[in-house]
Amino acid sequence: MDAPLFDQWRARSPFYDESHEAVCDTVRKFVAREITPHVDAWEAAGELPRELHRKAAEAGVLALNYPEEFGGTGSAFNLLHGLVQTEELARPGAGGICASLMTHGIGLPPILAMGSEHMKRRIAPAVLAGEKLICLGITEPGGGSDVANLKTKAERKGASYVVNGAKTLITSGVRADYITLAVRTGGPGIGGISLLLVELDSPGVSRTPLAKMGWHASDTATIHFDNVEVPAENLIGPENGGFAGIMRNFNGERLGMSQQAAAFARICFEDALDWARSRETFGQPLIRNQVIRHKLADMLRRINATQAWIDQSAWAVLNDKAFPGDFALLKVQATQTMEVCAREACQILGGASFVRGSRIERIYREVRVMAIGGGSEEIMFDLASRQYRF
Ligand SMILES: Cc1cc2nc3c(=O)[nH]c(=O)nc-3n(C[C@H](O)[C@H](O)[C@H](O)COP(=O)(O)OP(=O)(O)OC[C@H]3O[C@@H](n4cnc5c(N)ncnc54)[C@H](O)[C@@H]3O)c2cc1C
């Protein structure tokens, strides 16, 4: 097998054609030129340079599949092109870079789906041009899984809301200019939650950076809101009607994370295969051992099954046949595939996998955030069981 494995699966899929290969080509060149050489420096710095966002915008990466009227690429591309882009961005094996460069993928959609025309025009073009950064604030220090119970409060006072509370584990939270913030405007439960656009240089906002196990290049923060005044026109969608927007957002995020997890699993497979072919133990290449070939075949089995389900799910979205329970189960499938592949790749690389700086070593440290962030495994199973009604 001489062709790079990264490229083989699309050629045998009914869902992809030359237009997807063109996206692959553009993004791959961008990543090789602007990201790969800097991974170690950005991991050490704990954040990405703002300049990268502008360069990504120029390369067409930030605006792929967003409405043309706000600077997006429009209807020439769709979700499947987005999946190709996600995979290419994952190739350096640094999930924190994908997470922070593409945080607008979770921060912006609620505005485009539910915000006023004025808000869309004010926020979206600047974000898609890489000039402004937007993040999403759902998780709180008191808990992230139980979204319906969130406590950050926004009280209406005249023409403003006054926000008090805190959000934590917020991706791009140190650098972002805006946050799409889930707040309680009404009574308990899902019927009392709204979404508010908050400018993060507002008086009363403070941020604490968080050091993490992985995703080092991604700045992550706890953000405190102390009597922060937000104009009432910054409400995204109806008051107390924010929960539906949060849920819709989760489905897209889970599909994207699934593709990312599958890409990381594929990297683990590729690097482990390369190593097994070149490493000699007991006088022969490692790959000559049946147990090693079985490990690799098992990794590939899981990756192929996961990718097939991802592609089929994207097709279902495009054809209005998606079922929300599937996104939850798919996320578990993909992140468990990543987990097994990261483990087996480390075993095949042996001690070399434990040395800082390789793709495998980084991916191994990123398994947990993929399995917990955007909805943990336990919560995904539970959600799916309710959506499947059992
Ligand atoms: C690096 C990183 C980046 C993140 N970025 C963002 C972001 O940008 N915006 C944002 O809003 N959030 C973000 N998150 C937060 C993430 O979405 C939450 O961590 C996740 O939803 C889980 O919430 P929690 O950590 O508060 O865990 P908890 O809700 O406290 O749960 C703890 C554990 O208990 C389990 N559990 C909880 N309830 C049950 C139950 N009923 N039954 C069985 N098990 C249960 C959970 O599965 C979890 O494993 C990020 C997290 C990380 C690690």
C-alpha cells in the first residue's frame, strides 16, 4: 500500500468527489505551511497567535460552509466538505490547535440561527475574517453535564441584562472578544435559559487561564461575570428560548468532534504502521509479528466502521433524515475508537511514545477531552437512550 492511508478512504466512499479533494488539497497546503512548523512553539506558548486566524480566513478555512452574505463560502460547499477540512486540520495531531482556531464553529452558529439581522451583520463577518474571536459558554464551575440546571443569571434591568456568575473550561476563553453565553433569565429547568452575546471587554468580566493535561495550544479559561451590563438587544433568540439553540449546536459539535476523533485514530494507525515497518526487534521488523499486525488490523476495523457512520450521519443531515440520538452514540463510538487506537499506537511505539513532542504522545493526552468535552460518554449514552425511548 503506497498511497498515504489518509487519502484512501474517501476514494472508496460514495459521498466524496473531486470537489472534496480540492478542499483537502487547499487545507492540507495551508496546514503544512502555516500550522505544522509551529505546533511545538504554540503548545509551549499555551495559545495561538491572532495572525493565524486571519491567515486561516484568507485561505478560506474559517468561512467554509457559512452563508455568503456574511463572508462565508455559501452553498458551493456543504457538511461533507467541512468534514474533509476537519480531518486535514487534525493532521498535525494537535487537537488544541483545531479547537482554538475553530471555536467560532460552536460560538457563531446560535447567532446565525437565532440572532437578529443586526447582530449577524455586526458579528459574523468580522469573525469569519479572523479579526474577532468568539467562544461558547455553557459549562459552569458547578457542573457541565446538567445544562438544564445552569446558574449564571441575567436579570433584565431597563434596556440591559445584568449578568452574574461564572463559566469554566471555555475554549479560547482567554483571547476571545465575544462569548455566546447561556444564562438563566427565568425559572428553573430548560424553560428558563436564554443565550446572550457578551463582549468580553465589558466592565465586570474577568478571566483566569487554566493549565491542562492536553490541548496546550488552546487557551482555556474560567470567565467570571460580576454585574456585567449587556444591552438587551444582545439577546440571541427569544428570552427563555435558548435551550433549543444549545441542543442544536451540540449536534453539529458532536459530528465535528467525531470526525476529529476518527482523524486522530487514523494518525495513530499511520504512525504505528510506519514504526512497525521500520523498527527491528529480535532480528526482524516489528510488523512480522502476528500480534502487531492484529493490533493494526483491529485499529483499522474500528476506524473504518466509525468513518462509515460519520459519513452516513453527514448524509442524513444533508437529506433531512438525521436522528439526534445518533450524534450522541456516534461521538462515543468515535472517541472510543480514538482511545483504543491511541493506546495501541503507544504500545507499538514502545518507550518512544512516552517522549514529548510526537503526534502519538500528544494524541494520547487528548483522549480524555474528546471523551468528556461537548458531552461526556455517560451523558451521551443516557441522552441516546432517552431519544431512542428505552
Ligand atoms: C479542554 C476542554 C475544553 C472545553 N471547552 C468548553 C467550551 O468551550 N465551552 C463549554 O461550555 N464547555 C467546554 N468544556 C466543558 C465540557 O463540555 C464539560 O467538561 C463536559 O460537558 C462535562 O461537564 P463537567 O466537566 O462539569 O462534568 P460533570 O457534569 O461534573 O460530570 C462529571 C462526570 O460525571 C459523569 N456524570 C455526570 N452526571 C452523570 C449521570 N447522571 N450519570 C452518570 N454519569 C454522570 C460525567 O459523565 C462526567 O464524567 C470543555 C472541557 C474541556 C476539558
